[in-house]
Amino acid sequence: MTPEFSSLVNPTMHYVLDLVSRIQRQGTGIDLRQERDHIRGELEAAAATADGHDSPVSGEEFRLAKQGLIYWIDEVMTIADPAWQTMTLEWHYFQSLDRAWKFYVDGERQALRSSPDVIELWYLALVLGFEGDIRNAFDEHLNEPLSSESSDDQERQNWARKLERQIRQTTSTDLQPVPLQGNVMTLSGGLHLKSAAGWSLTLIAVAILLGLLLWRPDLLG
């Protein structure tokens, strides 16, 4: 992910991961509406920067990334605290409650045809906790029925690999592995990464991407 693009999405992802961690530790006492307003403010500030005349980031690309971010935020926040379901960002921005399948449909039809930055954002959203309903998305909305012999977990793994391949095909510079550093508590519990052997390649990519995106911002600047 380019430094310019990551500077727009990093703050929101950092904040949401920290918020989920706080909810896991405290359980109660967090004003979700106030937190939602803060997150909206960060999203709008980033969008304004992307739309700026001198911005190196395409406003259209950021709007698509913002869409994926919103789906992810609502997913992980609803897992962390079901009360979030009554105040979703998806409803505020799109007047819909269909992220379970739209994440995959928009990923297939839009993100995969966009820049590596956008694809990486979708990839990170997937490995950082988005589950949704991949089978409904492909069977009913994309008319590409998934195998009845595979589990939803396996299909999400397959889709993650597809995103990873597309990133590699559209990126000329190979990223070098960076060890994960910092507090990874937010990846436990309801937001854990899948531990099946099939995730081995994905976990390597997560180590690369999260090391750059979340715990080694100095490498991006």
C-alpha cells in the first residue's frame, strides 16, 4: 500500500482496532454513538483529503476503499458489541444493511478492478475479521455458485488468495516480510485469524501487510 494511501486509511483502522480491544477489556461503559461519530469524522477528513486538488490519491479510489472500510467496521464492531447493529455506518452512508453479501459483490465487481491499494484494503478487511455471507454473495448475487463440498471458511480462504494474486499481478515492487510487532490482542476472540493450515500463505501476507500498515508506519514514510 502506498504511503499516501495508507496515511488515509491507517488512522481509522488503528482507531477501530483499538476500540474493539477496549470493548473486549471493559465490556461496558463505552459510548458507541460517540465512537461512531468519531469514526465518521475520520472517514470524512480522509475523504476530503483525497478529494483535494493536490492529492496524489484518487478520490474515486478512496471512495471505494471507504466503502470496504465501512463494511469491515460494521462487521467487527457488531461482533464486539451487538448494539452497534442499531447504528451502523452502512445505514448512515448507503441506507442499506446488506454488508454480508455486498462486501463480496463489491469486492468482485469493483475492488478487484481497481488499484492495488484498494485491493489491499479489501484483503486486510477480510483477514482482520470480515466474514459476512460469501455463499449468498456468490450463489445469489454474482451467479457464480460455490462448491457445496467446501465450507464458508474455505471459500473465504480461496477468495483471500484471489485478492493476494491480484495484488501481486498489479504491483511491480515486491514487499519484503516484516515480523509482526506490537499488541495483537485485537486479533483474538471474535476477530481471530483462522488457524487452519490453508491459511498459511495468507498469514505470511498478513505479516507483511500488517507489519507495514499497523506496526511499522516508519517503513511507509
